Amino acid sequence: MASQQANPQGASVSGEEIILLCNPSAGGRWRQLAAVLDADETQFVRRVVTDDIDDLGPALAAMLANAKLVCIYGGDGTIQRMLDTIDRHSHAIERLPPLALLGGGTMNVTSRWCGMDPSPQRNFHHVVRAYRNSLLDTRELPLLRVEHGDTSHLGFTFGLGPLVRVLAAYEEGRKGKLAAVGAGVRAVAATWKIGPKSWRSTVAPMTATVTIGETRQPYDRYTAVFSSTTGTVNPSVQPFARQRTLETFYCLAYAVHPREFALAIPLLWRGYLPVDSRALLRPLSTWRQAALAYFGKGIVPADPRYVNQTTSELTVSTDEPVYTVDGEVFKAQGAPFAVKLGPRVRLVTGPTAGLGPLLSAAVSVARRTPQRKRPE
């Protein structure tokens, strides 16, 4: 649901209307943070710089409640911790002003989903200028509430399984694109029993009981269990096959061996599911369904082990050591996980909102490319 933030055209903006919340330890990109803090737009905002949002406690909730726009410099983890802090101290998430996710962290999945540019400085300039000129577009989105033991987290994405163990291993080591690629390569190699033996246990299937809605799944070993309200787990990874409704969220549970999962990644990452092998025993029926699907009147049967649907509730019982909410890795307590829809928030959208990954990348490159001056 999109809307436009009202602000009288040409009206002055006080420093209390716009809050700029910065996490200086996000992503380790000091030049990007300095560019935001030195920008001309900071004259219209109140700056709050902290590397531990939990320390702000109730003061943060009171501060944001009096603002009309909150700009956040940091990645998905910074946003997740802010939501948890506010929920823990005030339970006033739905009364928050629009949130502008500027990026700047190691993972900026939600920021990119909102159509923001890779540059936090350009995003900050775009957002403040749009607010001052009554051109601020927002999109309302529900959060997930993840309840586990005596803890409760808010976020846009939840995950369990071998992929989360790989993420945890990456978080414990050196950060950066090369480190992330290295962790991915070691994980894929381990599914074929290549490389260090320690990684083989990292990618071993997860033993779990999964209930989606009121239906308990007939499997007990999974490679991936994820849920999301954005439909995106990475700027280039949109693995969900259906469209959610206002009262549901995306959910997938893949009960296949990690090796099979690794081979199907190029398709799964775009929401395409493998065909049910049993359908190949009925070739005439399969081709008929494929022909009808081409005209929008049929569905090619998917492998039932690849559960990919929408739901209003997800319950998982497992002894997994870790889980993730928006890229933040948490230690599990051994209790069941209950995932359902939480409060709704308003997110400011950027210039590439609604575009696919390739178009978004093209627009971002075009914005970064300086225009040549015409000869006089």
C-alpha cells in the first residue's frame, strides 16, 4: 500500500521533524557515513549517532514518536535492533513515522527492496528533498513477529537451517564480498564432501517438524526454512513463488538434500520450482498441463518436497543452534519457533521501487554516471 507524506509546500522544517539515526559501526564504511553527516541536508535534521541502539532504550521510542520522518544509516541488522528496542520499551511500532532506510550496512536487503540507491548519501539527499517538497512516497508493510522461548523479535525475514549456519560462520570471520563468496564456495563444496570436514556438518540437513498454517508437513529433514513479508532475502534473490495477501506472508520449506538444493539454486533463487518427477511417468498429462500453463489455464505440478506458499502462521520445532531475523544471527534456546504477522510500518520508497534487480541496477548506474556538459 503506497501513500504520499504530506508536508506544506515551502514550509520550514525544524530539527525535531526529521531524525537521522546513524550506526557508525555498520558496514565499516567510514567515508559513506562521513558523506552523510557532512551533507547539506543535515541542517534540517536531528542527528543521533550510536553503535548500540539498545543503550538508548525508552529515550529512542519517545524521540521517534515526536518525529515526522526517521532516516536510518545502517544495514538490516541496525533496523532490526531498532525495531526490537522500540517494541521492548514502548510497544508503539505502528505509531512510528515513516522510516527511510538509507543503507550503509553489510546487508541492505530491505533498503534495496524499497528502491533505494547503493549510496546512502544520495538516498539521504533524495529523501530530505522529497520531504521538504511534499513528494515523499511511502509503502506500508507488515513485520514478522518471531516468538521463541522467552524472546520475541520483529523483522522482515526469518530463516532456519544450513543456510543460516553458513551465515553464522561468515559473521564469525572476516566481512566483505570476498569473504561472503568464499563462504558460499566452501558451503557448496561441502555438499559434495569436498574441503574441510567441519563444513560438512555446517551444511547437513536440519531435523525439524514444520507446520505451515494448520498443516504439518510430512517431512523431517530440511535444507531451508524461510519466511518474509518483502519476498526478498537478498537484492538478487526472490525465491517465493506466490503473491501474498494483506493477511499472509511468504513461506518456503525445502525438504531436500543440500546437494540437490545446490544444483537447483539458479532456479530456486528466482522462485521457479522443480517439476514433480512422478509427473514424468504421465508424459501426456504433463505436456497437457504445460500447454495449459502457457495460456494461463493450468499448472505444471511442482515437486512436493519444495513447499513454497503463503501463510498466516509458521511453527517450527527443531534443535538448530542458530536462527536469523533480517540477517542478525541469534542463538536458539531449544524451544519451538512461532512466526506470525506483527505490526505494520511505513517505509519511504526510492526512485527504483517496484523495478526488478536488473532495471534497478541500471538506474543506479545511470544516477552515478556524471553527465557531460554540452559545449556552449
